Amino acid sequence: MVEIKEITGLPDYSEIIELINAEWPQEFGGKTDDEKIGEMVRSHQVQTDTVKYLIEEQKIIGFYRYTLWPRKNPDSDKAHTMDIAVIPARQNQGLGIMLMTDLIKDCREKDFNQLLSRSMRNNPGSIRLHQSLDFTVYLETEDSIVWEINPQFMSLPN
């Protein structure tokens, strides 16, 4: 059985280093796992970030993190996906859609009217995920695509 569990406070990023490595292989380059974990901890803001783990048989097989956007505006009605990943052995099995659907539902419950999310151009799985959930292109750069969707008005898979 697969379940999604919210993590309160600062997550133990060492628990999910396999997911961090799967999500950001180019972003972190030749850094050690300790350096990657340090960057994740420094980028985490307990006051504005929401983190949930996808757990199967007591093993973390996926996670997401999103934040209020911009972080310094407590009245913002926007959210931004910071991370979403599934371990490589479990990719292409609908788990990314499960995580993103839960993230969108969470944004809907918190009355966000816009969700932004970025895909690196060299990550076809992320691009397919956003397209499958009807995200639209918000911004394109040389190396990435920023997607957007209004969580209040989209239909979600069951």
C-alpha cells in the first residue's frame, strides 16, 4: 500500500538522498551527498514550505516540496513546486501523477490561485508529467520550462 504523509518541521534530507539525486543530477554536478543535503537544508523554509513523502512498506519512494511564492509575501495566492521526485525504480508507474495530484489538492485547500512548477529541458519525465495534468507554459528559458496551473479550476484524476 502506498500512502502520502506530510512532514512537519525540517525534513531529514539524508533519508531522501536517492530522490534528490534522481531529481537533480545536473543541478548538483559533482557535489557529495553531504553537500547536496546541506544545500537542501539551506533552501528549506519551515514557515512557508510544505513537504510530503510517498511511502510504501515503510520506505520513502517519492516526495514533493512546495512553497508560498514569493516566499516573503505572506498574502500571496501563489505556490511554487520546489521539488517532486520518485525513485528511479518506481518511475513511469503513475506515482508522479499521484504526488502532483496531491500537491494540487493541497494548494486548492489552501486557496492558492496559481501553482508554478519548473521542468529542466533534459528531464522528459517532468515535462510529460506537467503536460498530462494540463499545466500550461508560463515561461521558457534555454534550460527549463516554467509551468502554471490554477488549482481551483482544474479537474483531477481519481
